[in-house]
Amino acid sequence: MRSTRLTRSLPRVALAAAAVALAATGCAHTPDRPPATALNLHLTWRPTDNPRDLSGAGIMALAQQRVSITVAGDTRPEPKNQFGVNNEDPTPRPVTTPDDIDGFIATHLAGLLQANGVEVVPSGATRILSITPMTFFVTETGTYQVNVSFGVTLKDGGGKVLWQGAAVGSGHRWGHSFDPVNYIELAASGVFDALKNLLSNPAFQQAAAPSAPSAPPAAPSAPPAAPSHG
């Protein structure tokens, strides 16, 4: 599992800019206020990874294409708005979001590709990347662990399937307990790692290349076990 570094120097005022809202008992633990029993966070893109780490054959193949990204479904477990949990205490403390998780994943996959010279278009694509989110979850039990996975179908501009499989990302870190920054940053790192692993897949690289022949879809990779929501 890839370890991502904890950015301890981030100012806490950035949380206000991220519109972080703490549900239940609130955000502070003071003598007259118990610790929060839940977090409800807006998803913001706070990666700790260098986008240039995506360089390689996968990016080079897609850079010769016009790419569009679509969401073909969502098989994540219910509740769909939960993307994390703190299991340090007997009673789990959930982490939820009012935002569109599928849209968040697709938007930032596109942004990462664009940052590496790939032309991402709404129409007229020569390669269509259709994703189905399967997991998007951060679990805190002493350390923070993230698992992000999505099914992938790669098609040519005419809609013919060139490749099918899955992208799986993971990561872990240490940090302050029930810290919104850790949940937000690690979720972004999970998306980054999933894309990095997809782009390093030789079969995907071949299908993404301009000379890729059409072929029957391969059996999708088995996704990781869905995390328990407590």
C-alpha cells in the first residue's frame, strides 16, 4: 500500500474555505463540549501528490487522443453520501458529504489528465473512458486508510469497447484523530493512485494507443471488499 505524507502545516483557516461543516456536536472539543460524533464535509480537491507522477506510456497514449470521461453507474454501498468512518471508539463516527461523489471522481480524473497534456473534450472524443465507482472510502482506526476503485470501460470514438477492467487506488497516513483535512486529502490521494495504477496497466496502454485494435472486453478485475460503514 502506498503511503502518503501528512501535511501538518496546512492552516486551519483553509477548512473554512473548504466549507467544512461538522454535524452532530460540532467541531471543537472543549471542557463543555464533547468531541464531534460525525463529520459532514464538502469534497474539495486537496491532493498531496505531484500530477507529474502520472507520466509514462499511459499518458503518452492518451495524449494522442481526444478523451471524454463519463459515469456509467455507481455500485458503491449505501449510504451513498458516506465516504469515511472513524472506528476508534465502540460507536463508529461517520463522515459524509452533501456533494456528488461520482462527479467529484470524474471531474478530477479529467483534471489530472489535462494537467499532463491530455485533451479532455465533452464530445468528439476518440477515446471514451466510462467509469463506474465501486469504492470511495476512508477508514480511520489508529491510522487513516483509503480505498478508491472504479470499473473502467475504454471505447473508441464509435463506441466500440477496446478494454474493460478496474482502477484501484489505496493509501494510508497517520494524523490527528477525526481530522477533516486527513479525510479530504486522503480521498484525493486515492483517486490519484487509482488513475496512476490504471495508466500503468499495459493492456490499457495498448487499448488507449491510436493503433489499438478493437477486441472483446476482458473480464473486469475484482474490486476490493467493500468497507464496513460501521
